Amino acid sequence: MENLRLFAAIKIEPQEQFTNTYNFLRQALDFNIIKWVDPENIHLTLKFIGDTNPDEVPHIVSALSSACEDIGPFELKIANTGVFGSNYNPKVIWFGIEHNAMLDKLAQNVSSQLETVGILGDRQNFVPHLTIGRIREIRDKKYFQQLMNRFQEIELQNQSVTGFELYESVLRREGPLYNVIESYAF
């Protein structure tokens, strides 16, 4: 049986301001080569697990269940727009997440519980964000930077978080398909 590509994430339900900003950026940057994330697939990754032997899935499901201990529902504030990479070589366009102690605790719990089943933590710190586009080529960098600066500080939406999902990501030519393996509530 082949490996599964797994990640744990909070599903985002885009509201009006979020959708309007996303659509505006997508239209305004249409002449560039950007792979936009389908709004249906936008999520806040808690932990990318990667290629996983199907035999390990029950252990991961159980570990993630333990990660919910001491976590209560919280509000996620989605605000601001930015890029990963440099101004001259941007790679990803993202919407930001305002600092949230409960979210940090959840991400830490997910990471430490997964370590108990042999999935080691990342070297990078947890940087909560929503990837909205992956950049292949920017044809007018000056215009791109001006547009990003315009949306650098913007309130997009609040969302109640009452749980998260373990997803399988199936990579396809037309874009990834995310299958929920398990849902967790707190």
C-alpha cells in the first residue's frame, strides 16, 4: 500500500471581506504566474506530517486526540497580507494570523504529541499563516510590491475555532484534493 501525505490543520471558512480581498488580489495579479489556492482548500497548517505509512495512521490519530487536552474554543483573527521570500524573489502570498496564545498552545501540543509516535518537530518555529498563492513568476515587481504594501495591514475576518482535522493531501494536476481522515473537537 502506498504512503499517505498527511497534515493537521484548521479549516478556514472564508467570509465576505476575506473572499473580496482574495478575489481582488487574484484579479490584480492575473498577468503574473501564480498558483492560487482554491478558497475551499484554504487552511491553517498546524503540522505538515508528510509521507506516512498507512500503518502509522492509527498512532497519529491517537496522538492528535491527546493534543486537544487543555485546549478550549478560541477566536482566530485573520489580518494582514504578506509574502515569504524576498521582495525581489517572492515565493508565497499569505494572509496573516494575529498572535493567539491558545493557537500557539495547540500547535505545541500537536507537535509534542506527534513526537511521541516518532514524528519529529520542524527546525522552524510555528508561523501561523494562510497560504493563498504560490508564486512562479512576477512580471512587474514594482507593481507587485505596491499592491502588497496596500494590503499589508487589513482586517480580513474572525473565525471561531472549535477543533481541527487530520487531512490526507492527494496531489493532482488540477490541484490538491484534501480528504479528512479524522476530526478533533475541543
